[in-house]
Amino acid sequence: STYYVPTGASNICKPRRLYISFRDVGWEDWIIAPQGYLANYCLGECPFPLAEDLNSTNHAILQTVVHSLDPEGTPQPCCVPVRLSPISILYYDNDDNVVLRHYEDMVVDECGC
Amino acid sequence: LQRQESLVLKSLGLTARPSPRSPPPVPHLLWKMFHKRANLSSPASEEGKTPCWVEEFRVPGNIIRVFPDQGQFIHSDKPRSWLCLQKRLYFNFSTLDKGEQVTMAQLQIHFHHNQYQVASPGHPLELSLYQATQAALRGMSSHAYSRKLLVEQSFIHLHKSFVFNLTEAAKMWQTPARNLGLVLEIAGGKLCSGADSFLDTSLLVVSLAHRQCRSTRKRR
């Protein structure tokens, strides 16, 4: 028999707000714009049973089953980005050229297990 | 932390953290393009558009660079009275990655002229742009080395700006040995002396780094 502990909604895997300031990273000298952006991150539990809205992989579903049977031997699946979006950055490169470049996978839009 | 940073910078196409020495002003067009992209919440999700397409120029690409001109004025030992300006134009492409594909290049010539509206009333000036195809040795006259005429244009107003498509030449310049630059000549006017003092040239280049272009279509 399995042992089910309900997880509060706030602990469920989902995107959390994270603003990255290029000044904090020390890149303000060469990044012209933006000064920072909302990058977000994934945090939360992937509890058994996995709900459909957690964008779970088949592997994660089976891992939660095995975890529920043997919590010591197998960890819960991880909460990770499953959909990211790009941003554009305007900056000076190593030769002082002005560059506008499109970068993939910069913002976490959705998380999953 | 430094190792982590160098990995991030490498993925951004940079060898080290840039430290601009004399950063040029950001061209108005790039600001405009940046703001347009920033205002789109998720450009990749727009119907029918891919993130590696530059709508402004209708070409594939995900990197837009503005290269300042690094060429020098040519001062001939035997000045020709009909020639009021002769200048080499050189754009350093060393920053482009090997895997990048140049899809568009536009030469922009601006005359920051605020004194004379007309350089030579009644006598149009002739602008000629040549692609240098062979290196010149010191002492050789400008015609002694081979060059290919790319553009010829007449104009009267010195405050005018010109934009020329140099995509084919720029594609060639990705091979450093073939990047011998251009020669710009302006000829014909009597009042054109000093035209060099307000000449500003730059090259806007769109390129495509395939590795960073991913299909946005969802797997079925």
C-alpha cells in the first residue's frame, strides 16, 4: 500500500518570479539594453500522484510511483523548465561593435516534472 | 564563478566579458528594432513567424551588427583636382563565428553636413564605390591594384544619406584574406573640399547562427 501526503498548492512545481539585473551580474558596462529581465525559475514538488497540469513525462510518472513505494531508494522527480522563451539583447561585443542578438531559452514560461 | 561566466559568455558568442573602450552611439535603427522586439511578449509564439527571421529586412537572421568603418583616408602624392574625397572603407569581420551565415549587409553613408545644403551648385557630385580585390603595395597609385566597381551615384545635396546593398561582398569578407575592404571616391565638385570631415560610414550586417535557431513548432 502506498502512503499519500497531500502537498499544498504553493509547494507544487511551478515557475517562480526571478528578475535578473545585469548590474548585479556585473555586465552593465557592455549590455546596452535591457538593464535586466524577468527570467523566472522552477521550484516545487512533483508529488504522487502527478497531476496532468504538471506537464509530467512518462518517466516522471513512473519515478513517482517507484518513489512512493521506496522513498529512501528513489527520489521524487525534479521540477524543471519545460517551455522557455527568447529575449533580444543589445550590447557591445569585444570589438566595440553594436550588436542586437536574439537569444533562445532565456525566460522560463512553464515548469514540469 | 569565472568558469561559469566564461561558459555563459561563450554561449553568447563572446570570448571574454567585453569592456568597451570607446563605445560608439547606438544607431537609431537598432534601438527601434530592439524596442519592437522587447514589446512583443513572446515573439517566437507569433503565428507564422520564426525567431530567426528579421522582418525589417525580410531575411533570415538572429544577429544584427553595426560595424564602424576602420578605413583610412587615402592621401595621394599627386592630388587630382577632380577628386574631393578618396577613402578606404574597412569593416572587421573577425567577430563573426565560422558557423554564421551572412544574409544581408547594408552600407550606410551619412554626411553630417550642417553648413552647406548644396556642395556644388549646378554640378552634381559623383560617388563611386569599389571593392578592393587585390592588396596594394605602398607607393602604388590607387588604380594600380585591381578593384571592382560596385556602385556609381550622382548627387547634389551633401546632407543626404546613402544606403547600398553589399550582401555579396560581405559574404566574401567572412574569409579574412578576401576582406580587402572598399574604396569610396567622391568627385566632381569645386566646393567639396572638406567633405571628409563630416563623412560617417557603417555597415549593418544580419547573420544567422543556425545552432541558436530552433524550430518553435511543437512536437505532435
